[in-house]
Amino acid sequence: MEYSISKLADLAGISTRTLRYYHEMGLLVPARMNSNGYRLYDQKQVDRLQQILFYRELDVDLKTIQALLEVSHDEIRLLQEHKHQLQNKKKHIEALIATIEATIAHVRGERMMKDNEKFIGFKQEQIKANEEQYGEEIRSQYGHETIDASNTQFLNLTEKEMHDLEILQQQLHDTLRRAVSTRNPGGDLAQETCALHQRWIRYYWNFYSPEAHMALVQMYVDDERFKAYYESIAPGSAEFLRDAMSIFTNMTS
């Protein structure tokens, strides 16, 4: 079945202007143009538009959506990934609603609200941000069950543990910055950095292995987003941390 641009817009609940823009940027190209120059879409474009709108619901920008759709042609895998991310989004919204309801009850004097309960929704927001930026890579690397369990562990951190984690992260960055300047991945400062990184990781991971730790720091080098983050701490720090961690994990395994 073929759809005109107006019929497809009505079907999807979007404007014809949006479809024209998708065409202009190459995100959704019509199947053909008829003799009058009107855009016509077939089933392939309908399915692609559904994928685009799934990603838009997850607040993924259009350029990223285009790149993702060009890379993957496995529709079942994409749909399963959409489902999983929407389930995470649902959990996040439900957590925020629960936090608001508990806070209302607390203000009314109907129940006592523990301090750590007040921040569950905001921890969910941090997890959501991490998922949007790095979720695909870390889930493909470690699997959904492992990442879900790590997210649960993070949500259960107490207020004191969150404070300790913040201090530890600053200490890690400071030590890494000084260690990189030594240019000696086997030196004391470099190995102290690795030990701090291991402590930091354990706040997020409900498991630990030297192999998994080494795979993580290799990702810091291979993935431009992770690398940019570590470059902001000190130039060359992603490669330095990987080299230092290779020594550290061999010594501690």
C-alpha cells in the first residue's frame, strides 16, 4: 500500500512539514515521486518512520537516529532495544511519581520519609542520562542483566555513600591528572589511580573482574565520547589509564 505525504502524516500523527524535513535531511526518503512531483511512501518507509518516532520518544536527536538506522538493519533487535529503553523510561517516571507522592504524604504528616527516599527519582535521572549517552555500548559489552543490576545498586546507595562517591571521584580525577604528568603507567601515582578507579567502579558494579575492568578502560580509548571525557581531565589520560590498568590488573588478578 502506498501513502501520500498527507495520509502518512495523518497515520503517524505528525505534520507534513516534519515529513518534508525528514526527506530533506535524508532520514526518510519517499519510495518514489509521482508524475506530479508528489511524495509517495510504501511499507518500508512506514516501518522506518515508526523506528524514527520510537527514537524521538526517547529524546534521541535526528542525526543520531539517522546514524543508528544506517548502521543496523536488524528490525527485531531494534524493536527489542526500543522496548527495553521504554521500560527503563517507564521505571524512571514511576520512580519520580512515587517520590512526589511520598513527599506529599510526608508534608501532610501522613508518613515519615527517609532522606535517601528523597533522591531516588534524581538518581533515576542520572541513570537515564547515562543510558542515553552510553547505554548501547555498555549494554552490548556487558549485557542487559548486568547493567540493570548495576543501576539497581546505584539506586540503593545511601546519602553517605553518595557523598563518599563524590569525594572519591574528585580524588580519582586529581590523582589521574598528576599521574599522567609522570608519563609512567607503572609508577606509584598511576597504580594509586587504578586502585581509586577500582573503588569507584565498585560503587556502580555489583560484580568485579580484572577482565571486565580492563575492557572498560579499553572502551575509554576506543569510544570518542568516553575519550573526550577523559581528555577533559588531562590530555592522553584515556590511553594512560588503559596502560596503567594493564599493569594493575596483572598484579592484582
